[in-house]
Amino acid sequence: MKSMRSPVLLAGLSLLLFCTETFSQGAPPANVNVADIRSGTLSPTQEFKGTVYFKEVSNVASEVTGKVIEVLFEEGDRLKQGAPMVRLDDALLKADLDRLNAEVEAAEARLEQEEARYERTRQLREREVTSPQEYDDIRFTVEALKYRLSAAKAQVLRLEEEIKRKTITAPFDGEVLVRQSELGDWKEEGDPIAVFARDHLYDVVVQIPERVLPFLDFDRNMTMTVLDQQIEGRLVRGSPRGDPATRTFPIKIRVKDVDWLLEGMSALVDIPTGGTTDCLIVPRDSVLVEGRQMALYTVKDGQAQRHVVETIGAKGADLMGVKSETLREGMQVIVKGQERVRDGQPVNIPSE
């Protein structure tokens, strides 16, 4: 038994000595990128959850009656303004239009003929060759033909407009939320065709407590996170009516030109909860969540130094305000590679 214990004991001592020597040498230098800390002012913020809604939603309806002969869209399709969505049967209207156009051509020919006759009669009347009654009859005939031709042309325009309305089009650039048309449907005036929303324009609606209202600055840009992506929007006024039960009020953040948002998505929005305060401005990526603390790392004499910080709020999409008794303006804060460093570890800042 003694002979078997000795090799095991020796192996354990060797491993202990090796580990001790390794740790005594310290962790190897880590490559990091840094940025300068600067001073500034910022309002403290709190994160609230909001919901994404389309800014404009239209219930597209038929302006005329008719049978659906073609449906040119599906739910989820994106359409440009004026793109055809549904075609209604217009065969009878086109037949009426052809008949009216023929009547207009005939009326124009008859008017041309009567105007020539009127001109001859006028010349004869000036020489007192024809009677006043004959001259007046022809003149009144020409005037009546002009009125009839004008009325026929108005009917043509009306039919052309009605035929045009047999094709229901997209009211603006957007996407189809709900399809409400099928082939063969009979549509009356005002019947629904589709629910259509303007794309690239959204409102993020957030319910906030009344204590926050005094610190809101409308028309300012605000930062929010949707699907782990940071976007910006402009704070606009919401409804002046709050919820008496929760004492919360809706506000809207208008978001433009973000084509991947969908109605119903959740958004985390940084809302100001106090007045402006002096603080230090650092890149948002430099701040780490370590347990229940927020911390960042600076570089001094080639070593990483850990600092516990109090976060004040966001400044745009990329910056954050912090406070700490150990931080000063001009220090170099690690913005890349800080997840791998430890307090006191040697670091290397690659030259650009």
C-alpha cells in the first residue's frame, strides 16, 4: 500500500507546483480597443416596454359595384401606390363607352355639317336673300347640337371614370394586412377589399406613469431596442386620456424607414425619468452587467482596471451616461475585448 501511495502523492504535488507557477506568472496580455471618456450632461432614464403599431392603416373599399374577376394580391404583399389590387367586371360599361364614343363621333360630324350650312345661311342673310326665320332655325339647330355634343362627352368622361374605378388600387406605398376579396365576390359600393398599412412608418406606443410626464421633451429623438437591434424614433404626443386604474398615459415614438418592423413587436424604450445631470459619457458597449453591478474597464500603465458605475441613461444609440468616484474625463475605457479581461490583467492596445 505504501508503494502505491508514493507515486500518486508525487503526481499531486507536481500538479500543484505547476498550477502555482502558472498563476504566479499572471494571465497573458489581452488585445483591446479603447475610447476616451468625456464629460457631459444627461437625463436619467428608465427602460419601459412598448408595442409597435403601423402609423397609418387603411380599410380599402370598393367605390363601385361589380363582380370580382381578378385578385392581384396576397396577405403580406408590399405594393406601391397605385398598384392594382382587385379588378371588377367592366364589360358592360366598356360596351356602353364604345356606343357613346360612336354617338359623339356622329354628333361631331352632324355639327360640322350644320355649322357649314349656318355659315352659308348667314352670308345669304347679310345679302337679304334668305328669311330671318330660316336663319334663326339653323342657328338654334347648331346651338342645340353643341349642347348635345357637350352632354355626350360628359357621359363619356363619367363612364371612363367609372371603368377606372372598377380597378381598386393601393392608396399608398404599404403592405397588405388582411385580404378581404375572393374571385367571384359581388362588391357593393363601400364593401371592404383589404386592410392596408403604410410601411416604413410606425408608432411605438408606451404606457408611462404620470410621474414621468414632466420630464418628457416632445420632438426629441429616443433610443429603443427591438429584437436586440437599437433604433431611434421621435417622441410625439399620444392620447391625453390616461388609464385611471393604473395612472399610466400612452406616448408615441414615431419610427421611420425601418423596413423589418412588424405590428405587435415589443420594444424596450429608454424614457427620461428626471432632469439633466452632470455625468461621464462612455460608449454603450463598454458597460458590462456583472451580477447585480454595472462595471467597465479602463487601461492604466498597461493594465485593466475595473470600475463599478452607476448608469444614468442612454445618449443616442451608441453612448451612455455613467457616474463613478474612480473615473475621470480623458481616461481610456475598453470598448472591445473587455469581456475577456480581469482586474489587473495586462492588456495590449494594437496600433492602428
